[in-house]
Amino acid sequence: MKSLQEQETELLHQESGILTAKLQRRSFLQYAGAGVAGVALIAAGCKKDHNNTPGLDTGVDLGSGDIGILNYAYALEQLEGAFYAAVIASPYTGISTAELSLLTDIRDHELAHREFFKKALGAGAIVGLDVNFSSINFADRTSVLTTAKAFEDLGVSAYNGAGKLIKTAKYLEVAGKIVSVEARHAALIRDLISNGSFADSTAVDANGLDGARTPIQVLTIAKAYLKTQINASNLPTS
């Protein structure tokens, strides 16, 4: 199986032309309850087009409209949360106290994001997803950090690409707050790998902008790390 980093590199080539402050989980979830609980989840219709979702047209249906985009984000946060939970449950060989603390913070952020979307979606939330991390060596620092970097970069590009598809202003506001945290994670992981690389040219383009990917592009990369099949054929595209 190709690594997540290799899949990202291939997709970027094909396209040719996507933590210093600790976030307390309890306060984040309190905000989620106050800011979103009163907002109705209304799905906007979207035609199915299986031809545009190769390999992503069977399995757990993410839904359409804003519901679909929230479930899309929820699926990605499940994946990231599970990854960092595994990292902390069995830290890699030689991990320092500082790195363990930082990665624990990231785990807590990702789990908070996951629970936020689960609560916001309520009965409309997809099921818990089964992951496949068989290609990751959790005992090896390079394997863990390389995968973390790829996951974080993928997450940033996912939120950037999905923003224009969100119709409800409150959801867009919260998505903006989450993607900024994901970008902090990405910068930190990059610096753990190579000091000073937090915003190099592989992350930020000549215009000073992060990359963006469509949900289909993101899920095509991420599906290698999911045992559960995802049906993204009803997601909005514009």
C-alpha cells in the first residue's frame, strides 16, 4: 500500500495547475453546544453522479448539502482522532517528554473536533468508522511524523476546499476556526520533522496561500486508511 504522503504527492502532480496554545476540550464542546445546538440542520438537494465519484459511490452515505459536508468533516476528524489516539496509546521509540505532550495536545484537539461534529449533526451523523493503519509503524518516529504531516496537510486542504460548499454561515464560521487549528498542527509537525519548515514552499504557495482540495480528491486519498467504505456521491460540488 502506498503511504499517505506518496498518495498526496501523486495527486498534486496530477493536478499541476492542497501548537503553542492548548485548546481545552471541555470549553470547546461547551462552545459547540451553545453555538450550534440551536441551528437547524437542513440538507440541500444534490443530484447523484456516480461517474464523478469513482470508488466513492457505495458504503456509508455522507448525505447532501450542509449535512453532507459536516459528515465529510466528521469522517476526517474520526480518522485523525483515531490516528493520534493510537500514537499516544503506544508512543514511538525514543519519544521525548516534550513531543509526547505536544502530540497529546493534538490528539485532544482532534477528539474535540470529532465530538463537535457528532453533536452538531445529532441524528444525522454517520456511524463510527473503522480505520486501517496497517501501513503505519507506530513504533517508528519517522513513520508516525510523516503520516501526521500528511494527515494535517490533507485536513487543511480539505477544509479550504469545502468552505465554498457550506451554505449556513454559522457552520462556515466554525469551519474557519477549526481549519486554523489544523494549520497550527501542520506547522508544528513540520517543525518536528525539520526545524524551520513550518511554512515552506510545499505547504504555502507563492501567493502566501495554503492549498485546497475537493471532497472527492481528499476522500480518494483518505480511503486507503479506512476499512469502512464511504459514499460521497451526494455531496455538493458547487
